Amino acid sequence: MEGYCVKCRAKSEMIDATEVTMKNGKKAMKGKCSKCGTGMFKIMPSKKS
């Protein structure tokens, strides 16, 4: 899973990425930056049928 790292200010690969559900019911991915180890969070797009 690729996401944006705020500390590196660039897109990087997420390690230990796990899918979580936010309070509003939307899905998101939570993990750590492969370069600096900072926590990363990416909201997943909602699936429209």
C-alpha cells in the first residue's frame, strides 16, 4: 500500500499496513512509513455500486 508521508513530504510504501474502520463507517489503511517510520493514514475510496 502506498501513501503520503507528511514527514518525508513524498509518497512512500506503507509497512505493517492494516485496514481499519473509522467512526463514520469508512475504510482506511493505517501503517508506518518505510523510510522514516512515521505513522501513516490513508482513507480508502468508497465503493459505489
